[in-house]
Amino acid sequence: MTGAWATVRVPATSANLGPGYDCFGLALQRYDDVGATLCADGVRVEVEGVGAGQVPTDASHLVIRAMARTWAAVERELPSVWLRCHNAIPHGGGQGSSAAAIVAGLLLGRALLPGGGAEVGDDLILQLANGMEGHPDNVAPALFGGFTLAFIDGQGGAAAVRRAVHPSVRAVVFTASQTSSTHQSRTLLPQMVPHVDAAANAASAALLVHAMTTDPSYLLEATKDRLHQPYRAASMPESARLMNDLREAGIAAVISGAGPSVLALVAEDLRLDAWRRNGFDAQEVPICTTGATVGLD
């Protein structure tokens, strides 16, 4: 026996956008579609698309763990669930797959709570998502859509500001066939950086807000980064080479999240045929303005 199905469509995200390390994020119209219902005959997980045959199909699945986290936040234990996932977001590609799974699970858990989860607001969902992901840069755009500036407030909680993207800004994603681990890529970063590099990134990050929302002519200058991409380049040489070639051609390219995919932010047409490289699938992916959406069947 099963009850109503809750469904969620959650977008891919690209974090950092160059200088906005662990802060900036952008939602993209590449989606995981996930549905769940409460049941009485044990946990059941079905996965189609990306991750099929690779991700767990028991209670250790990240979406189910996130559902349980929502229920635990209101002092309830998650019953058995039947979960269906149709995934399109690459795993290990720097496009926010883990953040999407976490957000999907938290929202599904809220939708299936008795009483509709009125006691679980969006702010609590953001806090729970940040706690599971460890940083808010991907979970914020997955939840809210558009261009987000995420930060940790004075009380130690995650917070985010959403800004509308200038209508001429478009995203081109070079999805890498190789994968990388966000955790592993973070180990490549130094504990301390030169003051001059920190100052340069602060200036670029400030300018990027202006470029993304008001004047895209500054995109190339505003996406300069000296805090994380140079230190990770040796671990993903093909991605670093593609990014640098694009930038030398005047195109605002960055490593998408922890990589190895590459994101180009453009305000004019980009001839994809001229930039096709072995190991990368180039595609313009529209910016998602809505964030995750939930329904009940």
C-alpha cells in the first residue's frame, strides 16, 4: 500500500563562478526528477539515467538520508519509502549532483510530513541542506534558482541572497567525461594564500555581481580567480587548458564548482563547433530562474 506521491524537479548548479569560492552559485536547466511515497513494505529505490547501477538502492541513498533529516528536524522517524529517481545531472562533474540530491530529499521529506510540513520553512531547509553538503554555494541556487550569493551569518547559519541574472547572460557547459571528488579537490587548496590574491579575488567577486546582473561586458574581467583554480589545475589539466584557451579568446570561462566540467558565461553567441574538445560535451544550458519545484500526485 502506498499513499500520495510527492515529486520534485531540482536543477543542476555551478558554484564559485571563478572568484566567488564557496559563495556564488548559478542554477541551470538540467534536472533530476525525483518522486517518493510512504509505504509499508520496506525501502525501495529505483534509479534511471545518471547513476543507475552505481548509487545505493537502500536507505543509504542520499535522497532518502535527506528525507530522514527533514523528519528528524521535527522529531519524527521517516517510515519506509518508495523512491524513484530519473537523473540527468552528471555525478562528480562539478554541476551540483550531491546538492541536488540533498535538496530533493529535504523537499520530498517536507512534502510527505503529516500536515504538509508547514513547520519546516525554507530557511530550515537551507540550514539542513548546508549541514549535509558542508557549504551553501550549490544548495542555495538549487533551492532558489538564478544567481545566488550564499554566506554564513553572524549566528553561524547559512543565508542566501538571490539576484536576477541579466537577460543577455547565457551559460555554456562543457561537461567532462571524467569525474572528480569535491572532497579530494579541496585537499589541494592551501590553508593560507597571499594577501594580494585575496584582495584580487574580493575585487573580482564584487565586479562579478555587477557583471551578472547589470553589465555583462565585465564578465571576463570579473571571473578572474586566484584562490582555488590555479591550485587545482594540475589535477584536471584538460579542463584547465580548455578554460585558459577560452579565456585567451575573450570568453569568460571558469571551472564549474570543483570541476572537471567548465562553465562559460557569455552575452553573445558562442560557436560551439569551434570549441568541441575530446572528453567534453559542449552544450548551452539555460539558466534556471525557479529553483526546485515540488508537486503532489
